[in-house]
Amino acid sequence: MVSRRHVLAAPVGAAAVAALGVPAGAAPSGVAGEPPVGVDGRPDWGAVRAQFRLEPGWVNLATFYLAPQPRVVRAAVEHLCRQIDANPLSVTAGLSLPDGPTGWPRVRAALADYLGARPEHLAMTTSTTVGLGVVYNGVRTKPGQEYVLSGNDHHSHVEAARLAADKHGARVRLCSWFHDPAQATAEEITRTIREQIRPHTRVLGITWVQSSTGLRMPVRQIAEVVRKANEGRAEADRCLLVVDGVHGLAAVDEDGARMGADILVAGTHKWLFGPRGTGLVWVSPQTLDQVRPTFASFMQGGGAAPLSPGGFLAFEHAFALPVSVAFHQALGRTRVAGRITELSTRAKRGLARIPGVTLHTPSAPEMSAGITCFSVRGRGHEEVVALAAERKVRLSHASNLDRPYPRMGTGIMNSPEDVDTALTAIADIAS
């Protein structure tokens, strides 16, 4: 396995290609033989962009919704698929990437290294939604306890809590952590959460980066609030901090398992560019005995492994995940997050200068990530998205607010020119 601690600044040459676990000749570059990092060790973002099969002529700022895979990941999936097609029992006998065997142990080891975790504390799922269902159905809950979330959390998060609460005799209480997302501060959010945690609060569910507002929740500070609220509580009454991390994972330069949360749930097919249909649940060591399995599991081992839903799935997708992790590690998580911040800051500053446009995502980089939400005076969110598409700019919109916002998602496959083209289109729509 390749540790990100050893490859943050490494050029992706022949040795790193082998470490990425992809077939020879499928180098992580835009042109064969051209590495995605320059002579100064910095990523060549043009070569990174060429890894993706995005339609020419379009500016696509919605790839965080259903993300494309880079060439190295597609090659790894195809490599594994050929093995399964040739010998279906290779799934049980052992599948291999070109640099060695792959399977659940390798997948969990790669993700654990990226998260700053231990492999035994990871369960594997197919999406954030499935992971949240596993968590809320599994948390040991007594009748009368509650799950506290926000109306800005994704529908999947809120519904997972509600469905489980009905079964456990608990209830869901929705709060608002801030008055205005664009002006929200860590102090306002933590103060409000401190006021809302009650003796019978069993789960505080939050979203690392909200898809509805683009706001990045201050997870570390919130974790400290929860820690203090738990002082003197019995284990069965402890408030558990559950984080929907799908839009923070691989977009924010943080060890997801070291932020102080009890549980982190994330799909790995968005900002991490993992194969579609992949996801994870990380459970802290002190919380493992507080979450029971929901499904029969096919994964061997203790720890969080029994939480992984069993059943047959697209193994060629799941077992290619180490390649996605290595792709990010070769570029460097700090550099990836820096590029995302650079582009989102450019987007926010540009939107703020357009008459008739209101920015709904905090301007401060520490309170945001790769999603920027806005609105256009006199235009509905669907209308803005449709008018942008007429100008060959792909935007998206949130779906879990009474008044959803159009969104720009700036990933590492985008460029400053992409952002500027989108800003020109939005200014035209707002005029």
C-alpha cells in the first residue's frame, strides 16, 4: 500500500503508476507519458483535467453530484471486470490489480490511511444514503431519546433518522444552526448547538459540507461541544456525533477520522472520484459497541466490519477504490483542497460582484469548500440551471430547501476559465 505521507509531492512516473495499481500504459496523465505534476512538483491541472471524459464544449460545474472517474480508475475497473468475466469465481479466489491482490482488506487499508483511521474501524457501503441507514438503524437507542439534525441536512440524512426513530420509539428534532448561511460563523453554530443538546439527545447529526448551502460545519469545534455535553453521562445516554461527510471527503484537507466525530459516513464516488456505488462508514473505537449491524454481512473480522451490508455487488467497482485513493494521494490532499478553494473563492468573489445575484455560501474559506450556492433575483433555481445550460454551462440545484439555490461545484477538473465562463453566463441571466 502507498501512504499519502510518502507521495504528497512525488511525481507520477512509472513507479507511481505501479503504485496506483493500474495497467501499464494507463498513466495518470492527460497525454500518454505526460505526468500530472510539473518539474516543480506541483500538479499539472491541465493534465489532471484530461483524465476525465467530460463532453467538450461544455463547462461542467455539477460533477460533485454524479462525479466522473479519472482514466486510471476507469482502467482499474475494466481490468477487474475482465477477470470476473473470465473467471467469475475469481471474486472469491482473489482479484488482482496489476501491482497485487485487491479485496476488502486492501480497500479498507487504503481508505483508513487517507482518513487517518485504522482499517478495522471501517465498514463498507454503496453510498452515503445506505451508510446513514446502517448507522441510524444500528445505534442503540432507548424510547424517549431523540436525534437532533438540521433542516439544511440532506433529505437522505433526515429520512434515515426519521425511519429509525419510528422503530426505536425515539423522535427527530430539526433545528437551525444559523440565521443566514452566508454570514454564519463557527461561534454562532457552536453556541446554538450547545443550547440544543439535551439530556435525552442520543444523536447529533450534522453535515460536514452542506449540499444545500455550501457551508462547511466546524466539526472539530462541534465535537468539543458534544464532548463537554457528555461529561457525567452513562454510555447508553451519550450523545453521538454523526457526520455526513460526503462533500468534505477529498475536498477538505482534514483527516476525517481525527476531527472528533463518533461516526463519519460518506460516499466515495464524489470528490474522491471512486467508482460509482461505493461508500464508507467510519466508527470511532469508543463507539463501536453502540452500533449494531442492520444487515447480514459478508465481510470477515471484528470492529466495524459486521456493519457492512452483505450481498453481491459490483466488485470490480468496490475493489478498484485503492486506485482512487492513490490518485488523490499522488496529487496531494493539501494541493487538491487548495485548488478547490482557489476556484470556489474565484466563484464567490465573481458572484458577489454581479448585480441581482445573492451569494448564500460563506466567503471565508474555512467555512466553505467546493460547493457555492447563490440565487438570481426574479429567477427560480430551475430556470437559472436551464438558462445556464442553454449557454453550455452545467450547474445544479439543491433539493431539500423550501427555496433551493442554484449551485456551482468547483472540482480539480475545472479551471479558472471555467469559472469565468460560468460567471459571464450568470451575469447575462441576471441582467
